Amino acid sequence: MTEPIIKPDVMRISWGPQHPMSGQTRILLDVDGEKVHKIIADLGFTHRGIEKILENRSFFQGIIPIERMVMADTTNIGMGYVSAIEKALNIEVPERAKWIRSLMCEMSRINSHLYAFGLQAEATGYFPAVFLWTTVDRTILLDLFEELTGARWSYNFILPGGVHKDFPEGFQAKLIKGVEYLRRRFEDYWEAMVENAVFEARCNGLAVLKPEDAIRLGATGPVLRGSGIPMDTRKDDPYAAYPDLDFDVITEPACDVMARTKVRYREIGESLKIMEQVANEIPEGPISTKTSFFVRSKPAEVMSRVETARGELGIHMYTEAAPNPYRVKINSPTLRNMYVFERLAELDEILMADIPVVINSIDPWYLDSDR
Amino acid sequence: MTHLGLLRAVAANSFQFSRTDAGFIAEAFEAVVSFILNLPWIALEFLQVNAKPLTQVILLPGLAFVLVFAIIAVWFERKFLARAMLRVGPYYCGKRSGLLQVFADFLKLFMKEIIVPKDMDFMFFAAMPVLVSTLPAMAMILIPFDSNWVLWDIGSLSLPMFFAIAGLAPLLPIFAGWAANNKYSYIGAFRVAYMYISAEIPLVICAAAVAIMAGSFDLLKIVEAQQGMWFAVPQFLGFAIFFLGVIIESERTPFDIPVAEVELVFGWRTEYSGILFGFTMMAEYVLFQAWTLMFITLYLGGFNGPVLLGMTTASHIFWLLAKFAALVVLIILIRCVFPRLRLDQMLNLGWRTLTPLAVLNLVFVLALKVLGVY
């Protein structure tokens, strides 16, 4: 990356990749004292060529590398890829499989939001309790995942044609128990973190992204909903069992960092609601239509959209008569939100101390943006 | 004849010689030998005469107190924070208590390489952590632990002297940040400058109010004036301001702005490694200790407390240390609860809230004084 020329009296700081909070990226900050004039995100440190890898794998094999895009949110990413395959191959999915998929997606979303929530706590200062609490409480979800899929992190559970396995015995009761436990814990988070006076002082009115700017810059996910725009792919372009499920699209009118944090917090509540509904109302039936592991596709060009925890993931797939896709283009939510983050210094006054708070309100996952 | 006197006599005899004296070498030899032979006695006499100041230097406000406090505070903080985070904390060194982990960490820091960045003034850079951890310890020699347990009793100069010595402390991080030749250190150093200026002014005003109420700048007299009632009661405002000031001065959360890890890597300490970093960590606790002791002396009755078992000095020291321990636990508890403030919010707090309130407190104390209540 060529570094742009800086103005006199301005100091350029390379924030990352060797920094406690930066993650695997470099952000160049032009600061004058504490005030940040310009943010330049230097992405691409973790480029792994996932799009190219997918061209050389069969449809089933591609699920494994693509789930590595976001480890905290593997199911949603896998869901996007699998629904693209199903559109390309014209595969029908049984009703029960759709419900299990929705359940997995929501559990994955809670998992990811919990991590984001903990990092937000960490970013406002050495606020160690909440980050560790969310980490501990994620084990509840991971145990449920392990019970259902056999894995704690990368499941490869959603396959073209349905899901891998049905619920084990007594799983619904465990789901409801887990949901009740997490509900109790979220009250603690609200009191310890969101209503903490110093946290409010740090986050209220910080990095305001007006609705028109959010649309113009192409924000997505909780960032867009934190600016008061009710856009959610689960409602706008429903997939899996979402048309049958009862949930709300969360928006917050404040447009600031606090609004984005609250959106995540309340979305976890909605996801818990969905988990409960699935546990109580899941229809009986088969869990998959038989699909060959070596399935070949017909020439097709499809586009699938899913709502991941970070926003809308678009997968554009072009297939020829072959057992593998010809080209897959991934539109990842973190990349879109990073453009917004770069512009925030121009839209609102941001101080050096706010940078970790603001960047974690975007909830970046650099493996997602670099692919 | 005392042993010192004996030595003087020997020396006086020994040095009555002329250059032509044939016995010159023999006498000089004799003098040296007698000095060496008498050395244990001289040392013993020195210890006899200076027993109390030496105990104070080595034990109570001195080296042992500083080191033991740093060790126990680090250990306690780690265990306590771990409980708040649903963790166990240090577990293996020193069995389940994890007490030896502090020593292990110190040993590790001691043996690590001191990395010297390019183009920097190394002597200046290396001197700062040592100074920054010894200066607050120097300020501690003014704290009265009992009416006859004050290491440096300078009467009515003691309160101004404390602020003079402790007020030097923020200069050193600024120099350190400058010497390190690193952008993060530089920003951290300037944050130190901003923060201490905004914090120290209300602190000095509060201390002045205390001095007015006690009628003296002498710390001993201030403590004696609190025998009936602690100054925390009539000067509640000053008490609250000084409590915040203690946290600010010792750079603890929510005011650890100069070393904010997620923002500035480690602020002015970024470039320090090995034992130099160990000294900067030590400095944090020594500052914490000095200001907390001062806070107790000014507002919480100092060493005052009921005499236990008829031992006045011992029970006074006990009460001071008990109050100190309670405050340390409270301040560490605050770390579990609050995130960090931003620099501008901190400056607003210092200039727009604490300073006017400190002046208000001063006016209130003056009014009490004029009305003759105190």
C-alpha cells in the first residue's frame, strides 16, 4: 500500500498489526494531538484466497474452507454458501431441516454477538469482567453445538439438501434450559455494562452515523440497524425457516456507538426467542433430501444473501457443468463496514482514545474482509 | 570509654608522627589494624545510636514495607480480579494460592533482555523507571505512623514537602516518554502532563483546607487534630475529591489514561522491557501507596485509633496499616467495575468539577474557622 502524503503538524500512527486491540490489520491514523483527522484502513494481511480455493473444490468440500471466514459465526457463512449451491442445483430442502438451520444460525449469531459485546467492553478500557463473562457464557452455546453437531467451533453441519443429523434425544429440553440461563445472564450484562455510567459517558453520542450516510456508504448489519434503518435479510429476502418464525428487526434511533451496542444486545434477545420457538414448535419430518457427494451442476448463475452476525453476506456463484463452481465471489459484511469506519472521522469528531471503541462497534472480523 | 572514643584516641596517637620518624610505617600500619579490629564495635555503636531510624528505613515506611506491599498488592489484585472475571488466577507457582507467581514474574523480568530502540538517549531512558519508583517512596518518609515514629520529622514543612516530592513524580513519565522516541510513548507522556495538572490543583486546595482546619502544616498536628473527629466528616467534599485524586495520581482504572493498553499499547511505558518495565510496574504501586497513606493521614484520622493491649506505638501503626489495607481493597474493587474515562472527560472532571468543588470546600472550612466551630 502506498502511503498518502500527510499534512504538516499531523502525526501518522500505525495502529496495528502489532497492537493489543488492532487484530490482524493495520489502521493508519493521522492525529493532531488527540484528534483523529483521517483513518486509513490497510486491509489484506490475512488474505487466504478462499474464493480461489472454492473453485478447486467440489460443492461439498467447499463448505469447509468457506466456514473459516468467520470462526465465531461459521454457520451463517456456511448457510450462505449452501443456499447458493441449492439454488444452482435446484435442491429442495425439507421443512424440519430448515428449522434446524435457523436454530443453528441463531445460535451462531448469539455466539458472535457475545464475542463482539465482550470486545466492546474490553475496548472501553480495562473492563475485564464482561469480556470474560461472555467468554464463559459462550461455553453454554458451544456445549449445545457439540451435542448437536459433534464439534465446538466449525461444524460443517449444513449440507446441500438439508442438515447432517437430527436432534439427539432430549435436546429440546437442554435448549430451553440454555435459553433460560442466557436470559438471566443478559440482565447482568445490561446492568454491569450498558447501564454503567462510565460506559455511557464513553459511548453516548460517539461516532454518529446518520441514516442517509449509512445508506450512502453501504453500511450493513447492526451498523445499519444502529442508524435506525430496519433492514434485515432474514425479513427482506427470507431463507431457511425465517418466514415461519416470529421475531423483530431491531433498530435504535441514536446512530452512535451505544446504539450499535444496544442493537447487538437486543438482537441476542430476539435470537433467544427464535431458539425457544424452534425448541417448542419444530415440525416432524425428514432432515435432508439425498444429494450425492459428487453432485455435478448445470450451467447456472446464482446469488444468495444471508444475514450473518456482521451484516449481509452475498455469495455470487457461477457454475458450469462440473462438480465444482466455476467462480465464487463473496461480498463480505466486514469489508463494507470498514469503508464506513474509514469515513467516520470525517462525519464526526473522533479522538485517539475512541478508536478501539469505534472499530469494535463495527465488529470487524479481518479474516472476513480479506477472505 | 566508648569504642568510638577508643578509636579516636588510637587515631590521635597514630597520627602524631613526622616524615622523618622511623616508626612511621609501623604506626600507620598499627592504626589501620586497630581500626579494622575495632570495626565490629564501631558498627555496633552506630547501630545502637541509630537503631530507630535504621529500623524505619529498613522496615516500616522504608524498603520492606514498599516491597512487601508491592508483592502482596500484585498478588491480591490478580487473585481478586480473577474472581470477578470467573477465573482462578495464578495457580501453579506457590500451589493454589499462587503467591510465588509474583516472585516468578519478577525473576523473569529480571532475566529478560533490555531492548534498546534505535536513536535514543539510553541513560536518560533507563534512569526514569528507577527514579519514578523511588521518588514516591521518598515522599513516604514524611508520613507519621505514630507521634514518635516519623522518619523525617520536619515540623510544619512536612505537608508542603510531601506535595513537593510527589509533585515531581509526573515529570519523570514525561521525560521517559520523550526519551523513548516512540509515538505511543510520546502521546502517553503528554497525557500524563495533562492529567496530573488537572488533578494536582484540586488536591493541593483540599490539602490546604485540611491544614487550615488543623491550624498547622505539620502532618503530626493534623493527625492530632483528628483525635475527636476525622476530617472526612466535616470536609466530606474534600474527602471525596482527594479519594478520586488518589486514584488519578496512582494511574489506576478508571483513570489509567496515560497507559491505556487498548489505545496506546502501554503509553509512556511502551518501550520499556525487562527489569526496567518491572520498575515502572513497581512505580505504580509505590505511588498508590504514598498517596493512599497521605489520604488516610489527611482525612481518615491518620494513625488514630483505640489503643490495643496497652502498646501505644504498635496499635497506632496497626490502625494506620488496617485503614491502608481497607482502602487498597476498595480501590482495587473499583478496577473491576469501571471502564476507562477519555482524556477530555478526565480534564472536564478535573477542571470543571473537582477544582470548583475543592474551592467550595476551602470556603466552607474558612467559614467554619471564622464562625469558631473549629
